[in-house]
Amino acid sequence: MEGEDYGYAAFFETVDTLVTGCGTYDKVLTLGGWPHGPKHCIVMKQRAATAISNEEFYSGNPSNLVKQLTRGSKTHQRRRRCGDP
């Protein structure tokens, strides 16, 4: 159905931090703005970049990032990747 978000907005409200790859991040920027508002966002990116909102850039080991995020989460101890059931 046109305009239906199928529960995405409600789900996204429960997400503490969005982690995205540099390709997705770069593509989103070409679409005309940052759609995630003040949501904390970590971009896996090797090259330098300038944040346009509340994002930060991470070039370390992804496993270490997951440990840091899980340890720092006050509301959730779960992780979900796009496409996971």
C-alpha cells in the first residue's frame, strides 16, 4: 500500500543506535538530507568525512563496536541487522 511503513517507524523508535556502512551512508546523502534526525548513528567508514547531523565515523573492528554498544545500552541488549527475521 502506498505510504504504509509496515511498522518501521514504531520499530525505529526502539533503536538506540543506527550502524550503517559507508556505501549506504553516501547514498542516503545524495537523496537530499539526513532522514534519521537526532538518532545516534555510527557509520563504518575508513576515509575522513564531515558529519551533517548526529553521526560519528568508526573505522575499527566491527566486533569491538558491537561490544561497546551492547555494554553501553541502557534499554536493549539486542542487535538487529536489516533483513534479519
